[in-house]
Amino acid sequence: MISRFIKDEQGQDIVEYSLLLVLIGAAAVFVLTAMGQSISQIFSKINVRLTSANSAIS
């Protein structure tokens, strides 16, 4: 009975895919957190340029 339990691989794929998804999610959170300030600065520059272009047209 114990040897049959050890050889049973049912459900192993689900665990592996779950671990892979958790790893990908953690990596995405880490990258987005690290790049957050940089992305914020880019959007800030775009906002300033769009505001100045709108003022020039008006």
C-alpha cells in the first residue's frame, strides 16, 4: 500500500503548474515594483508635454 502511494503521481501536474504560476506572479510583482518609479516619471513627462502642447494651441 505504501509503495503504491509513493508511485502515485496523480495531481502532481496541478501542483507543478500552481508553483510555476506563483513564481511568475512573484516575478511580475517584483519587476513592476522595481520599475514603478521609472514608469511614473515617464508618464509625468508625457503629461507635462501634453499640457504645454495644449497651452500652445489655445
